Amino acid sequence: MQHSAQHELSLKSPEKYWQEQAKLVAWYKSPETILSTNDNSWHDWFVDGELNSCYLALDYHVEQGRGSQTALIYDSPVTGIKQTFSYFELTSLVAKFADALRAQKVTKGDRVLIYMPMIPQAAIAMLACARLGAIHSVVFGGFAANELAVRINDAEPKVIVSASCGIEITKIIAYKPLIDQAIEIAVHKPNNCIIYQREQVQASLIKGRDLDWQTQMDVAVEIPPVAVKSTDPLYILYTSGTTGKPKGVVRDNGGHAVAMLYSMKNIYGMQQGDTFWAASDVGWVVGHSYIVYGTLMAGCTTIFYEGKPIKTPDAGAFWRVCAEYKVNVLFTAPTAFRAIGKEDPNGDYLKNYNLSSLKRLYLAGERLDPTTYHWLKEKTQLPVIDHWWQTETGWSIASTPLDDGHGNIVATKAGSAGYPVPGFNVQILDVDGQQVPAGKQGSVVIKLPLPPGCLATIYRDPQRLTSGYLSTYPGYYMTGDGGYIDEGGYLFIMGRTDDVINVAGHRLSTGEMEEVLSAHPAVAECAVVGVNDELKGQVPLGLVVIKNGITTSDNDLITELKQKIRTDIGAIASLKNLFIIDRLPKTRSGKILRKTLRQMIDGQEVEIPSTIEDSQVITELLSTLANINKS
Ligand code: COA
Ligand code: AMP
């Protein structure tokens, strides 16, 4: 069927459409109620269905006779380790680790926080939680102790699972001191920490609380998966919002399983036995959906790559992995290809590898800029597909269909994320909630209901679902992105309309950075805005006004503040540009003019708002910025 017909059908009869797709799932109890409304006035999918996400990802394939197929490949250029796990082996390890968690009294509905580098034990821990019906919350390894503490307080995990260290290009990061510090800061205290000891660092374990992964595994037995309700949470994944407090996006089991299987087949064109590589990190939604759950549920081989696109050891790393494991689809963030293109502009490394298995490239996490799109297309001669999604949706809202319904390729357009995917009724509204004509920019919204797999709620704060996403345009989910749909129906996502920024495909909150800076005793006020960056897409830039009477030198203060961001949020915040200025441009009501600041810093023409308190401040700032640019 043609994409447009599918899309129309999915919007006209969502229940019928998704009831059909739900047949892809091996439910323990098939759902009869497809779409319903819950106590939070939000929709539930497949409310009376029962299943287990770990069973679907592992045991099911073993039962179907695919036990000896490779489920997971671990390729770690930073340690030199390469390992493969069959579905049979992975099932056994997960079933044992589930027992290790059960031994610490983890049961259905309990939370387990996972803070791990890109090693197979991260997937084992996630799937073991799913096996027990426990809810995992994975925290990206680049976040510092304070961020970890915020998540510990919100998720209240019974157990934390971690490793002794993570390995970056030039440094080893000991995780255990960060965990100890986070637990000390947090009000909630987990009962236990289970630590996977890596060769590079031996973590010291606190008696009575910390347990060694391997010792627990040595005495564990394999335990079976338990049935959970479709609407029981599978995981909580924290993501940056506009305030300092991250939002705990809750994913259900049933809708998620349907969305994963549907998307692997219909968006990525994957079949059992194919190799799908999402070059991301389990700490992000891409890692949850397509390094772990979707890929395994679809019976494909997934790759855990512990390295970078460049410098581990070179800009040919991605091509090497694709050739070595006969990857069929590669999915990563545009920033990774910008990094590769910078080091290898002529694509010389590409020529060293046989990439005949590679069918398509998928990009997400930030807009695929036309320059990178053209470079990739020219160098690889492959379909290059930008597709748009968010932590909240869990899978892509827009993409380019696999074919036009008659076996022909659908053309992609540089700068566009393709067409809305079936299930997503994407519209562009103006500030008054009116639809804008084709080609005109506005707020990108999705008419309710959202399809299966999208956020079930915000953990412990269902009100935030309403206030953050639903109240601005009643009847619509506000994505927080701005963009337009052209005459041909192609969707263009042009950037966030709020204080969220995307740094190297990592979603960060400028509001959170401002909170960290403002907490410093010398800071009177500050503003952090996202500015364009050739490699990372965006990077934060901070402007700080210092209180009168501060004697510390500007240089020392800047160093201190940058360090504070690293220790409170983490190195990934990448706040390298920080400047002390005299005044910030504000409206008469005291609101900092962030949009104006962004325009000024990016060198765009500045529209001076009529509500500005004192337009002289803009002139001063422009001259300060000109001096900064010169130096
Ligand atoms: N644990 C600890 N620290 C981490 C980390 C992790 N998992 N990931 C990144 N960091 C640190 C880095 O070491 C770096 O620290 P530094 O400032 O002390 O050098 C800092 O956070 C910034 O890292 P990063 O944003 O990765 O920048 P980089 O300059 O090291 O590398 C790229 C640039 C483009 C190669 C890299 O950002 C990249 O591979 N991007 C792809 C992103 C991606 O896959 N996103 C997922 C969305 S689909
Ligand atoms: P995250 O929740 O971390 O996945 O980040 C989601 C945000 O990243 C979106 O709201 C967009 O701002 C941005 N994003 C993700 N994919 C794309 C894309 N293909 N094009 C443009 N922006 C994107």
C-alpha cells in the first residue's frame, strides 16, 4: 500500500490500524481493548493485553529456533575487545542477572537505575529488569554525580547497576566515585549497588551495600519472564525540559513493543537475521529503542560499539564496523558524520571497506544539515534518510517511506525529515493555534491521540504532561520544535522553540545550565543560549553578570564556573564559551531576551523588540561580542 494511503488509514481508524499491527507481537494475552482513556485523561494502548518485553526480545527467538543466531556484537576499539552473543547466550545471561536482581528483592514495579558505559552488561541489566517487570532508568555515562542524584531522588531505585569505569578517547572515567557521591547527595538511598568490575579500574565496594556483578552471576540461576500488563511501565528515561528538573518519560510495555516491531519493519525495512547498527548510546532513547529493544524484538543482530566515529582509531571506524559485521542499516547522529567528514573530506577511508551489505543510512538527534546530507549521499551512494523523533515519542514521527508502494524509491529532500509516519497526524500551527499554509513556519504539533509507543506519562508528575505538552494547543501534543511542511508534503524541522538545545545529538537544557551558574555566589544573573557550531550542531554559550564587589578575577571566575558545569551536569554539557558582561538585554517585565541574544551571537540581523527595557544594552553587548569574536 502507498505510504499516503497507509497514513490516511492510520489517522482515520487508529484502533483498527493498530489492532492489526499489534498482531506482530507474541502477547501472553492478546488485547481486546485497543485504545482507551485513563485517569490522567491520557490515552492507553492495549490496556488488557499482557506480555513481557524481555521475552519478546530474547526467549521468543530461541523458541522459534533462532537461538544460535547472533543477537549482540560487542565491538570496543577503546579496549580492543570484540565479542558476540547468540540469542541463546544472551537469554541465559539475562535470565541469570534477573535472578541476581531478584536476590536483592527487586520485583515488579521496583525501579533499578543503570549507569553504564557501552558494554553488553548494560543491555543485560535492562533486559533483566524487563524480565522481572521492574522499571529501569538508564542514565547516560556522561552525566555527573549531581545529575545522577536528581534522577535517584525522582526514580527512587531499589538497586543501582553500574560498572567500575567508562572509557573515553583519551581518558578513563571511574564511575564508582560518581555513584558514591551521587548517593551521598541524594535524599533517597538505594539498598544495593551491583558493580561490573572492568579490567581498567577496580572499584572499591562498600560492605553491606555494594555487590560484585560476577559474584552474583556465579550463584544465580536462570529465571523465567513474568507477565506484565501492557500499560505497566517498562522504563523511565529522563530528558531535558525547559526547567532545571529533567522529565522522567515513562514508556509502557505493550504500546512500545508494537511500535518497535512496526518501526523495525516499516521504517527501517529490517527482517529477522539482518544486522542493524544504531551508533548511539544506551543512555539515550535511540539506544533504548534501537540498540536494545526494537532490534532484538525484531530478531536482528545489534551492535554495541564502545568507541567514537573518529580517533578510535580513525575516521574509518564506522565503515570498518559496517564492513566487518555486514551491517544492513546504520543509524547515527549527523554530528558523527560531520566529525568523519572533517577528518576525511574525500571519503578515502570508505574505499578501504566492502560496504555492499549496507542498504540505507538513517540520521536523527538533530537536523541533518544539507551539506552533510549531500556529502554522505555523494560519498556512499546510499539512500540517506533524515528522520525526526524525540525521547517522548520513542520512535520516529517523520521519515522517508521505504518505497512508494510499487517498489520504487521515494526521493529524499535535503534538509527535510521526510513525511509524517503512519499514526502521527503532524500539523503546523501559528501562535493562535491556526494551521499555517504550506511553506510557512510554525509550531510543529501532533493531533491526539499519539500512536502506540509514545510517552505514557511523566514519572511522578502527570500534571507536567499536561502543562508541558498539551495545554498550549488543546487537542494537540506540542513537540517543542518549529518547522514547516512544503507543498509536496515534506516536513522540515528547523529547531526548538524552547530552551532545549541539541549538542552533538545530546539534548540539554540551557535553563538547567543557568540554574547551575546562578547558584554561584558571585553571579548576579546569567543567560545560556544555544549557538550554531560546525561540528556539534549547537553548543551552549553563557553570558554572566557579576555582583558588585567581587574581587576574584574574571579569568578565575570563568574557570570556576565552567568547572561547576562539568561537575554538576557533566562534560557533555560542553560549556566552553562563557563571558562576563555588564548587562543582559531584558524586557520591561524583566524577561531576558534569549532570542535576541541568539541572533546577536550567531551574527544574524537583530530585531530589537519593542518591549525592550533599554535598547542601549544591545549596542553595548554587540560591541562586547564583536571584541570577543576578534580575540
Ligand atoms: N561518559 C563520560 N564522558 C563522556 C561520555 C560518556 N559516555 N560521552 C562524552 N563524554 C565527555 C567527553 O569525553 C568530552 O569530555 P571533554 O570535554 O573532557 O573532552 C565531553 O563529554 C564532550 O563529549 P562529546 O560531545 O562526545 O564531544 P567530543 O568532542 O568528545 O566528540 C563527536 C565529538 C562528534 C565525535 C561526538 O560527540 C560523537 O560521537 N557524537 C555522536 C553523538 C551521538 O551518537 N548521539 C546520540 C544521538 S542519536
Ligand atoms: P531527544 O529527545 O534527545 O531525542 O531530542 C529530541 C529533539 O532533537 C527533537 O525535539 C528535535 O529538536 C531534535 N531532533 C531529533 N531528530 C531530529 C531531526 N531528524 N531533525 C531535526 N531535529 C531533530
